[in-house]
Amino acid sequence: MKRGSLLSSPGENQIKSMASSAFLLICMLHSLIALTCGALMMFYSHEVYVFGHGPETAIKLQGSSPRDQLLIKTSDSFSGLLLFTVGFLLFMVSFVKDRDFQSFFAKGCVLLHLAMAIWRVYFERKLEDLAKDWPRQVVGDVTLALSWVFFLMYSWREKYD
């Protein structure tokens, strides 16, 4: 059927429903990850450092003077709040049914995750304390980007079948 048609076939509605379900699932998964990480960063930043980087690096990342510690804790809290907000926005966006918006949003998320991976490759690997962790984090960023790429491939396949 034509896109502007008022009548659509049952198969076309099922395809739209399946693509919307995939978008909802991916958004919810990414939202859950962002909300959890953001809350942990705000309230348990030291424990997250120990879990992610090890106890030696976590101590180095705390700062040496009280002023440094306060700045780092404040920075972690704001970063966590930003990540929590992104998770909340992802939750809200997951209910959008517009196929064009979903495609646009997925492309933006792919670019965002790839930009983060590039940032880690070019800048974080140069930081002595974080140098051993950047490959694992790049793999995580690329994996999150791939989830959106798979959604785009799935929705394009459904669109042109």
C-alpha cells in the first residue's frame, strides 16, 4: 500500500508493530542501562570506580587534596545526573510510534556511540590511569551502536520487503 493511504493491509500493520516493538525494546534496554549507571555514578562513584577500574586506580581517581576530591565528586554527580536524564529521555522516546523519527533517532544514537568510542581511542588511552580500560569500553560503545544498526537494518528490510 502507499504510505499516504488511509487503508493499509494487515501485514503492513504487523510490520509497523514489529519495528515499533524493536524500537521500544532497544530504547528500554538503553534506558535501563543509562538510568542504572547514572544513579550509581551519583551515589556510589567510588564503588563504580573500584568495580570498573580496580582498587588502585579508584584511589588515584579520588584525588589527592580535599579540593580535588570535592571537584571530582561534584563532577561525578553531575555526570551521573546527566546520564540519568538521558535514560529518562530514552524511556520517553521509546513510546514514539513515528517510523521516520525512530530511524532518525537510531542514526543519531549510532553516531553518538561511535563518537564516544573515538573519544576513548584518541583521548582516554593517553591517560595513564585509564589506559588499560579503554579497549573494553570501546567494545561496549561499539556494541551499543551495533544494537541501533541492527534496528536500522531490520526496519529498512521491513520497509523495502
